[in-house]
Amino acid sequence: RLLENALRQGINEQQFYLEYQPKINMSTNELIGMEALVRWKHPDLGIIPPGKFIPLAEETGLIVPLGEWILRESCRQSSAWQDQGYPPLHLSVNVSVSQLEDIYFVDKVKTILHETGLDPKWLEFEITESVLASVKSTVSILKEIRNLGIHISVDDFGTGYSSLSYIKDLPIDTLKVDQSFVKDIHTNKESKEIAKAIINLAKSIGLNVIAEGIELKEHVDELSKDGYILGQGYFFSRPLKVGAFEDFMTTNH
Ligand code: G
Ligand code: G
Ligand code: MN
Ligand code: NA
């Protein structure tokens, strides 16, 4: 429970910071948004990757206060960038199951939007497919969130082993195609057909679609052949600290 105590202390002492990874319209190469990704800089242990502490934060419920900080900080930053004259961008924030189950979640979101002045039309929550399938009152929570003007994206789409029926039953806006479908589209015909099938499915029912894990020019070429599609991945940029993201915005508009 050492790491748990460190996590608790880290939240109190604000040892966390956010990085932002660009989202690109691959047909025009235009920067259209970013995903906020949390990082933990422990005073002795150094940078601890989210894969190590997010699961623990979820188990212990600490993701609730941490997630609230992540949302407030990313909304504050987005709003500040818009005030500073940067072009407005869509902000995606990952939301965990315990946050959705927190009865105060929607109230907290409202408060944060009010405090930071971010127009909710720029905000999107990324929720994994497995979370969407597991939360009991998902439909009503998603409706409340959407009534605030916030968009909903299904993260890691295709990996959840859940039935597809939820994409017609739930109020969602975007499918985020998991990296595993993107990785070998340039070498494997089946992967390519699966990726394309997901993209066509999304488009045909009026959803937006974004492909994650774009690492190669070949990925861009394969996916942007069929018209408008968004992408995110190391090919465009790794997640960036605030200053580096500002440079990226400056050179990409
Ligand atoms: O940033 P990246 O490599 O290293 O993140 C690893 C995992 O941690 C991803 O699955 C990502 O969804 C998750 N993660 C990163 N930032 C956040 C966050 O702010 N909130 C939540 N709930 N998960 C996050
Ligand atoms: O699951 P989620 O989409 O929230 O996770 C985002 C994670 O994916 C982050 O940890 C981020 O660092 C990582 N990531 C972003 N782009 C790429 C990429 O091109 N390749 C790989 N392998 N990981 C990526
Ligand atoms: Mn995500
Ligand atoms: Na994902």
C-alpha cells in the first residue's frame, strides 16, 4: 500500500501535470483537437507512467479527486489558450468508471465549466467501451452530460468484446478506433478491412470517427484515402507538455 499512500500524498501535493496529444484531420493535416493525458512526477521516484497508477487510482477510488483535478486543469488550460488567441480546439478528457458512478459527477462538471469559462461545445469525454457496457445507469448519465453540450467518444473501440448494440442505444458522438486495428493496416489486408469497416459503420450511422496509434505515413495514406478522417498518434506528435503544445499550435495553423 506504499504506492497508494504516495498517490494520496501526490494528489494533495499536486505532483501531477498534464500532457496534450494533438488530434489531426488527416485529409487536410489540420490540428483540430487534443487529448489530455495525466502524468505523475514523484519527488523521489521520478515520472511514473499512467499505466502504473491509473489502475490503482481506480481501485482505491482516488481517481475521483484526481479525475476532477484533471478535468478542471485541462478545461482551465483550454480556456486560457482560447483567451490568448490560439485557435479553438476540441479537448478530450478520459473519464473512468468510478467518476461516472460518482453521484456528484455531473454537478462537478457543471461547476468546472462555470469556473473555467470553457464553452462545453469544445469538451469531449473519452469513455472506454468496457466502461460504457458496465455502468448501470450509463444512458441517463450520458444524456445528462450531453445535455450540457459535451460530446461523448467511445475510447478503445473494438476491444471491449461487448455487443455492438450499445452504439445504437447510447447517446454517443464519436468512435475512437483502437490502435490495435491501425498498427498493421499497411501490411495486413484483414486489419485494413476491419479498420475500414469500423470507419464505414461509424459514418453510416452519423458518428464521427478517429483512428488512434497513427505511427506511420502509410497509416495516414491508407486511412485518408476514403475521405475525411481524424487521427492521433506518434506520427503527428507524442503527448506534449504545455510549452511544446503551444509551439505545435503556432506551427500548425
Ligand atoms: O498517456 P498514456 O500512455 O501513456 O496512457 C496510458 C493509459 O492511461 C491510457 O489507457 C489512458 O487512457 C490512461 N490515462 C491517461 N491519462 C488519463 C486520465 O487523465 N484519466 C484517465 N482516467 N485515464 C488516463
Ligand atoms: O487509451 P487511450 O486512448 O486513452 O490512450 C492513449 C495512450 O496511447 C496514451 O498513453 C498515449 O501516449 C498512447 N499513444 C498515443 N499515440 C500513440 C501511438 O502512435 N502509438 C502508441 N503505441 N501509443 C500511442
Ligand atoms: Mn483516450
Ligand atoms: Na484509446
